[in-house]
Amino acid sequence: MSLLRLRYHYQQIRRNIPLTNQIPVSWLTALERRELKEALWAVARIQQNIELLFQTDLFA
């Protein structure tokens, strides 16, 4: 993700656009979109496991 942000910042600097960390999904390649989707899926699974393990729904 850091490399994506650096590459996006480089493009923003070249175009004299204020820097932001919000990278449009349309700017990503198909491979990067797939990798992002897989990473977010993995995070969701981990969050579900933590919720089950610690029963965090009892605190909400």
C-alpha cells in the first residue's frame, strides 16, 4: 500500500495537485484491485474471528 501511495503522490506532484492519501479505485490496475479486494477480505475474516474469540458483540 505504501508503494501505491508513493506512486499516486508522485503523479499528484507532477500535476501540481494537492497531496491526498485517498487513491481512487479507478486509478488502480486490475491486479492491484484484486489484491486490495483479497486484503480487505482477509481483514474481514480476521475481524470475524476476533469477534468470535473475544465475543466483542457483548460490549456494543
